[in-house]
Amino acid sequence: MKFIVIGLGYFGGSLATTLTKLGHEVLGVDKKIERIQELKEDITLVMEMDTTSSNAIQTLPLTDVDAVIVAIGEDIGASVLTLALLKNMAVRRIIGRAMSPIHKEILHQMGIEEIVQPEEETALLLASMLPIEKAHWVMELNHEFAIVQISVPEKYIGHSLATINLENRFNLKLVAVQIHPSKSFLALFSSDCKVELEPDYERPLRDSDKLVVAGKLLDIKRFAQS
């Protein structure tokens, strides 16, 4: 897929480089030449531009990309004006970054349908993770149910899934087992792992394994603290 990311600060730069690593074509745009220089080796193509200029923004290949993400964070005025220009150009898919509830409401009023608040979403993710020991990420389905990636509780290291018996003892559904090569710091954040959707229930679990389980939050906490 092809994307344009406007605003290459911490969030926009990380998004653009990640999309590039995933094999997408990304045009990164920023008005600061120093950001362009820093990221030119990590993004498919970079361009210095003030996107609040209608003449400048019209030179972008807006009709040839799957989405334009406006990730400007330092200047709300520049964010709003850039999004307004894109909206007037009938860009197929526009995603805006909101820095505050008021900013988000302004974007809603402008007709921007897809809005992200990475700082708020990160805070909500952290808040949902904190009550569950050893949780690495949590996707809450509602106030009662969630899907959670969790490290194997210390008590069960060396035990098999058959012995632990998640479904009968904890009312949990095992979604997958992630097998990491080691428990090094880098391995904890690496996607270089083996994912088993139909795991060997007799294999002893290691301390570097992670379990993805679904069920009631209370049951997940009970398993994590067991």
C-alpha cells in the first residue's frame, strides 16, 4: 500500500518508518529540513514542505495513495489548516492526529472521520495493563471481557498447557502461544517469534514464552496472580 505521512515528529516519524519496514511505500513530509535529513534513510521517500500552503500541498501525489495521515503535533493550527486543504481536495482517506479533546472536536466538525490520539490511547493501554500482572498488551472487548498477551506466570514455568488446563480451571480460551528464542530485553519487544495457533499442549512452557488468552478480565487476573 501507499501512504503519505505529514509531520515527522516522534509519532509521525515512528509511524512512517514502521510502515516502510512493513513493506509499504511511504512519502514522509515535514517542513523541518533536520527531520528530513534524520529520516531519509528510514522512509521510502521524504520531502520538505509547508503543507499549510495550498499551492505546495497540491504537488503531492494525493490521488495515488491509499491514505494521507496528518501527524502534526507541535502546531494545532498547521494541523487544522493542512486537514482542511486535504478535505477540500477530496482525498480518498484522511487520518488526523488530535492533540486534545478540543482539537479532536474541531476535526470532527471538519468532517474528519478517522482520528487518532496516540498519547491518550497509550495512557488507556497502560491503565488497562497495570491491574494485570505480566500483561504486555490488552485489548478490552468491553468492561468485562478482553484478549491479553501475558508472560507465563512463574508458578507454571516448566509445566505444560495440559497440566495448567486454562479452560476448565480459569475459564480462559487460549488464542495462541508466542515462542521467543530467549528472554533477553530485545526479545521481549521483538516480532521475531514463532506463533502457534495449535500449540503442543504437552510441551513444558518456558519463561520466554507468551500466552495470548481471551476471557473475563477477572479470570485473566486470577490466572496471572496464581
